[in-house]
Amino acid sequence: MPTMLEPWFSVIDDGIGLSLDNIFKLMGSLGGSTKDQSNLSVGGFGIGSKVAFALVDQFNIISRFEGTMYTVSAYRDDRNRPQYVLLDERTTDEVNGLEVRIPIEDRDFYKIENAVRQQLRYFDPKPTANTELEWDAIEYWMTGKDGTWGMSTDTNDTYRYTQSRVIMGNLCYPIETSKIREQHNDSHSTLLDKGIDIHLPIGSVSLPLSREAIIYDNATLSLIRGKLDAVAVEILQESQVNVD
């Protein structure tokens, strides 16, 4: 997290790292990814590595790979095109891994912290941070027997609308009730308006290249509606047990 002494936001992992050639090949082009042959990971189109340009015009990529640490500067040229240049190359005894370091203005520190808390709230385990982050607690007043869904505690008010979400790959995707309902006030929309988190394996629902929303194709609609039908049955069964 950015601080006054280290005014940057960075994400660091101890994964496979990238060779210098792969930094230029994968970071410097669209469509290149080490995950494009698998549906078991978030990503696969090489889009996520470019999102830093949505915040800044220049950031650094630091890769530890097979005993060498490469520092590459990514920046926009005078034609607004991304360019990559090697700043430093040195030996290291650190394990393989990658860091993306993005400079942040001090006025935006809180904005970054709030975004991290929101976007990573479903991560388990949470990432290790250099500052104390107060993660928003995820609480359900009712959960499915298989642990794949939960009803939010924000739904105590009968008339209050609460956002429902698909949780996939530790990321949350808001569900548009209007896309799911088949008729006004059907059981699907009634449940969705009460704030249900549906946990699904990666690749279960269709996503665009940006990975920021749900594509409501026939397969996705069938899956979400089927899950909601199963939730409704389980709620009725549990309610009957409570009544008895």
C-alpha cells in the first residue's frame, strides 16, 4: 500500500517470475498470457497486465527470474502508445516472482486503500500488506449446506434492496436482476433482491475480456437460475424444519 515514505501501490508474488524476453513479449502485447491454455485461473488474455495505464502514464515491472532481477519501465510515448525499456539488471538470491509498482499521488492514498478493501474482500487468504487494512467482514444469516451460497446480513429490512453477486476466483461480480428475471417479481428476482452471494468455480459463468462484468448468455442464465431454484428449495426446507 502507498505510504508517505514509499508512495506507490504494488502487487508482489513469489510465482514463476518472467524472463526479460517474456516481459517484453507478454507485457508489451495484447493477447499474450501464460494462462491462456487453462480455465483454472483468473485471466488469460493479457489485459490485466495493462490496467496500470488506467491510473498512471508510467510504472515499473520488477521480475526475479532464475537468479536475475530485471527492472523494466512501462510508459506511454508521445503518441500515447505503451513502451517498455530495461532500467536495471542485477543478480539476486531471491526466489522467482514479480512485482508491479505503480506511483500514487498522496491525495489518492485513501482511494487506493478503499478499492483494495472492496475488490479483495472475498480473497481467502487475504494478501499480506505493509499497513493495517480493516477488511469488511462478510457475514451471512443463512448459508447453503454445501457452502456455495450465503444470504447477506444486510437484508434485515423487508423492503430493502441488497446487491447479489457471483463470487468466482475470489472476485465478486454484481448480478443484474433484470437480466435474470423471466417475469416481474418471479422467485429469481425476489431472491436476488435480498442479497445472495453465489460461490462458483472459475470458468462457470461467461465474462468479457475486461473480466469486470457477467455476460448473460444462455449457459450463464441457465446456471444462475438453476442455482437460485436450488437455493429456494433449500430455504423452504429449512423454514419448514424451523416451523416444525
